Amino acid sequence: MNIPLIKPYIDQGIKDKVLEVLESGYLTEGPVTREFEQRLQNYLGCRHTLAVTSATTGLEVALRALTIGPGDEVIVPDYTYPATASVVPIVGATAVIVDVNRDSMLIDYDAIEAAITEKTKAIIPVSLFGSPLDYERLNKIKNQYGLYIIEDAACSIGAEYNDEKIGNQADITVFSLHPRKFITTGEGGIITTANPDWANWMNSYKHFGMAMDKTAREGVQFTIIGTNYKLSNIQAAVGLGQVKHIDKLLANRIELAGNYLRLLANIRGVTLPRVINNGRHSYQSFCVFIDNRDSIMTEMRGKGIEVQIGTYALHTHKAFKHHPLVRMAGAMSNSKWCFDHALALPLYYGLTMDQQKLIVNELSSVYARINNN
Ligand SMILES: *Cc1c(COP(=O)(O)O)cnc(C)c1O
């Protein structure tokens, strides 16, 4: 038996489309990328949608669009993938790391307020695993202190807040298209914003700083120093075939998560993360909290069930401990607790109810054995 943690959705239509792109000879960013962006934009219901090479480069572009750099501070949570924080020193600003809430695993709003200084320019909250944030609270903080919100929504395609898709709440939102995420292009990212000036700037920056200019000799002008964060037609073809089935795929994830919630309800030793009532979790990862997580993870993997930690506690990592452009604001005890207790269970299109029952039964018996010793 072997149950993987995730499995990207690749059907014949996707294979055909990739082949079509290969045979067209048009491999770099182009019409397929545009169609992919447009489809996602329609799905998300947002104004501007830009494909980039990853969520990490997307977050970097977002910071640059808001002219955040040396001397500025940006608040990020401790319990997240390192990229959320790394992009801040990458643009020369200081990452101020704060603790999370232990029940939701999401950034602690009181800790944000406590960490704000005159230098604070933005917050990068993370809708971790597809769990929507409390945008009402975030907007209050944003308005009170005059900050920007860049949402690291790497995990959150399909999640909702008050019946509106994530991608419309923050100033700029960034999604990931890594294969661990719900929709994948192999590597890739999507930026959304309602602000046309930022969208134009970001579009130019990812295209070498190029701007269309009919009066210029080649029809273009390079107006800013830019870089190359384009998403190729080949990658977009992979994503396009998934976006076409996005409603079916998301409904399936939510159904599978619902099965887990029912099956796990009375399992000794398992607690479930708290989610907000007016949101819809997209379950990029389905995580539980459990004692002796590491031993349980090892045993489960030994049985062919690929479980995984939730994510990382940045304060325990060398890169963030000693960096001159990183400041720890607080003790991070909740983040450490989440790091020690969160366990992600397999969740992908095609996972069966029998497999889910088996996973939960194994989890239950492994827990009982380990905790009786
Ligand atoms: C996956 C992930 C990232 C990185 O996304 P890439 O597209 O691989 O750069 C950043 N933040 C969070 C919260 C993630 O889960």
C-alpha cells in the first residue's frame, strides 16, 4: 500500500494541450499564459491577474510595486514557509516576525499591533493551508496605522471570505502554483490586485521593465529596471487544464476534508484547527494536531501513508535567527507548538473513502500504541 500526500491532477486534455504548445513552437510566455490568467481572473472575480514564476517571486514583485525597501519594516508570521519572510530582506527591508494563534495557526492580530513601529509599511499575513484570515480585523489595523496588506495566499486558490474568493481582500494577493498546491503549473505563481497602477508596474517589472509605446522605434520602451519572471506557455498549459475543472476539483477537496472531519471527530488524541465561520477553507493541506507527532509521522510513513509536518517555525532556522534584516517580535511559543503538533494527511483528487478510513484507523491505532508506552 502506498498513499501519497498529494497527486497533481493531470488528465489527457492537459497532455494534449502541452503537446499542442510544444508543436506550436511558441514556448515562452504568450497566448496560453494569457488564457490561463484570464480564466483564473474570471474564477477569482478580481480586476488584474498576473502570472509569475512562483509565489516567492510574486511576493517580491508585490513589495517592489509598493516601493517597500531599505528602512521599511514588514510584519510576517513565524509559522509559515520561509519564502513569506525571505522576500522582505530580498528587497532590502526588515522582516519583523510575530507569533501565530495556536488554534488557527494564523498570524496573531494582537501580536501584529504590538510589533508596529513608525517604520512598518506592510503586513504579509498568510492564509495558511487555505484557511481564510480575519480580514475585518486586518483592515482595521491597516486603516488605523496606514499599512499595506500583501496576502501570502500561496495555499488559498478557491478559499472564500463572506462568499467572495480570496484574491480580493488584500491590496495585493499572491498564489502559488507549486505541485503541493491545489492548482499547479510545476512551478509558478499568480498575483492579483484591484489597483491598475500596481498591476501595470508589476507587469512591466516581470517583463524586463518593458512598456508598450507606439511612438518608440520598436514599439516598446524600457522604462524601469526590470527582471524576467514570466510564466511559459508550456507551464500555463498545465495549469489551464486544471482551471477548466476547478469547480469539480475544489468540490472534491471539500468533500474529502468533510469526510476527514467526520472520521476524526471522536478519535482520541486528535484535535482540529479552528477556522472562521464566515470563510471557506480550500484545504490545500488537511492538518490535525497530535501529540508525539514525529513518532506518529515515522510510523505512518512506515505503513506507506505519506503524512507530513504542517510547515516551519522560522525562529528555529539559522537564516532568520541571525540576519541583520530580521527581527523577532516575541517568543513564538504558539508557532513552536504548531510546528511540533501539526500533521498533514493525504488529500488529492482520487483519494477514496476506503483510503481515508484506513488512514484514520492507522492514525488512531498508532496514536494509541505510542501513547500507551
Ligand atoms: C508554497 C508556499 C510558498 C512558496 O510558493 P512557491 O510558489 O513555491 O514560491 C510561500 N508561502 C507559503 C505559505 C507556501 O505554502
